[in-house]
Amino acid sequence: MSFDPVSRFRRFSRAVTSEVGALDTSFLGRGRPLGAARVLNAIGHGRSDVAEIRDYLALDSGLMSRLLRGLEEEDLIATAPHPGDARRRVARLTPAGQQEFQAYEDLSNARAEALLARHPKPEALLAAMDLVASALGRDRLALREMDPRGPEARHCLSEYYAELARRFERGFDVSLSRDPEASDMIRPRGVFLVGLSDGMPLGCVGLKGSGGEVAEIKRLWVSPAARGLGLARQLMEAAEQAARALSIQVLRLDTNSALPEALQLYRRSGWTEIERFNDDPYPDLFFEKRL
């Protein structure tokens, strides 16, 4: 028996295929295969443009057409021309389709809860799942400008603060830090960007402005599950682009030497070390970049 990387990868693939019922002719016992169930799920979660659904699920046109036709024949969906572009089509759930979508949701949730409940280390299992999902979905990573008070932003910031508390020798208390007001990271002063993969927030960065020509980069964080995929660089580049659009000419940031990966990113992307510019007790290194 071989234990090389390829064999281990294929073992993992077989386990996942079996667990999710990818080869079952009746996924979760609802009478249709996984492909049709995934199309129904995508529509139920708010995707309506047929071309976008096809791209999201990585289906070819022929298979997508057959799956849609089958769901229409079951009276689970209805399709119509796109209201703004007659060349495109949109799909919606019928009342029966909404019931079927909810049945899949309930069964899928129960299956996930059962798997996690029988594992001795559910958090470790979830961390491994996040790592794999991020690696497989790296091409679907998307940056979104969001309200820093929204749920996705709050999740990222909570994880960021918790990580600093673990990594800083003296811990981290956000109440002692120069925590920016949310209004400073919302246009026209600044922006707050979140990196998402299939709805999961995996990273963030804030651009804190004051209405002048100088602004700060704040709260750069990437989930351990997404590190090494280039998300931090994408977030920083997007923050710089937003700064230029807001006529900001100079960016500054502070950081701590306990975060060597952040230091490496800044030094490789044109940031220059400068003297301290604030009285925050946590940072010990300060940088500037002229746009």
C-alpha cells in the first residue's frame, strides 16, 4: 500500500465523494442526483442568472440545459428572459421548488451536524475543511467593499483581535489600541474590504481616512485557511487603488515585529519604514507609501 502524496489525495477524494453522495442517483434521498440539487441550491441562495449559475457550478452549457429542463419538468423552477438582456435567462424557484430547497437545506444541515458531533475534535476538523475549501476555491476569491460594522467584517475583526492576543507577548486589548471609527473606513473617508470565498469571509483590510491626503491601512488580516494564496497582497493592492480613487496621496501603517509575514509583505511591496507617528501601545514598526 502506498502512502505517497498522490495516494493520500485520492483517498481524501474518495472519502469526500462518498460522504457528499456525489455518485448517488438520489442525493439525500430526494429523487434526483447531486447536479440537479446543486442547481436548485444555487437558485435558492439567490443566484438567478442562468449563465452565472453555470459558471458558478462549472457546468457546460449542455448539462446546464438538461438540469434546468429536468427541474422545470418537476415544476421546481421557472425560467424567463432576463429583464435587462433578452439574450440571457433567469431562473426562480416555484412554491414547490422553495419547499424542495428547504428540504435539502434541512437534510444537509442535519448531516453536517451529525458528522461534527461524532468527531472528537470538531474545531480541528472544521479548520481542515476550511483549508481545503480555500485551496480548491482560490480562483473564486472575491473582494467586496463592505460596512465595517456588518457581520462579515465583524467576524474578520474578531478573528484578527483574537490572533493578536495569541501572538503578542503582552496579549492584545482592542480598547487600548487606536481602533478606527467605522465612519473613517467608509466612503468618502475610506473603505473596508473583505475577501470572500463562496460567502465565507477569509480576510479584510481597512483604509482609514480623515478627508485629507494622508490615510492609514488598518486591520489587515487573512484567515489561516487562506494564507499563501495571495489574498493579503490582493487586499493591499485593492486598498491602494481605493486610496487613489479618493485622492489620497500618502498611506501609513503600523505593525508589530511579532508579525513577520506582514513585515515581509510591506517591504516587498514598496513600503518604507519611518519614525513612529502615533501613541498606540502595540506597534513597534511604522511604514509609509507614497502613491
